[in-house]
Amino acid sequence: MECIELMIVVAIIGILAAIAIPAYQDYTVRAKISEAILAGSACRTTVSEVYQSTSSLPAANDWGCEVGSSASQASKYVQTVTTDATGIITVTTPSKANSGLPDAAASKKIVMTPLTSSGQPAVAGTPIGSWKCGPAATDGMPKKYLPGTCQAA
């Protein structure tokens, strides 16, 4: 009887491990991607200030908060933080070789879009009411790696 009980316990532990290990791996990737979102958040402050203080917006990548380049990573989990002419922020993660991120999260993009308080795209001279954060349309970060606050489509 003791041998059967031991086999049952080992089987239960095996099943739990098969479920827990992949969930833990996703959790650790999500923590790394949070660094990328934090890098973009620094740029959100700059974009918000410009929207409130001026009637004309800077050109793409001229907002003063962009970091990194295709040749030089901004940090271990951030390749670049770029902006377009409307203040949309794009955070790109580095390649797997340069970051240790899994293939599904390497060289992917997260987009942060400034919105008015009514949820429409922001226009110069008006305050930013909120931000929409989510995966880019092309090469977007899988939602399972994004925190709950950054899963907008």
C-alpha cells in the first residue's frame, strides 16, 4: 500500500510541476517586459507636457525622450524608445541573443498612444486624458507577456 501511495504523490507532484513551471516562466518574462514599459513611461511624461504647453508638436523622434538605436541597446530589455510626430511612443525589445528573452518576446514592439479625456487621439494644445498601451500592429508583443494595464488592442 505504501508504494502505491508514494507513486500517487509523485504523479501529483509531476502534474503540478508541469503546470507551474510554464506559468512561472511567463511570469519572469512579464517582469522583464515591465522594464520596457517603464522606459516608455518616462517618455509619456515628456509627451504629455508638450501637448499641454504648445500648439505645434515636434517631429518624429524629436520629443527629447528617445533612447537607444538599432546599433546600441537602451538597456538589457529595451532596444529603442521612439516617438512619431503625434507623440505615439514605440518601445522595441532587443533580439534574443542580446537580451535572453524568449523568441516570442524578442524584437517585439509595445505602443503607447496619447488620448484625450474622451478617448480620441490627442491633438496639440489639449491635455492628455489617458494613454492606451498595447502590442504594436506589426511585430507586437504577445499579450501574455504584457501587464494587465498594457493590453489594449
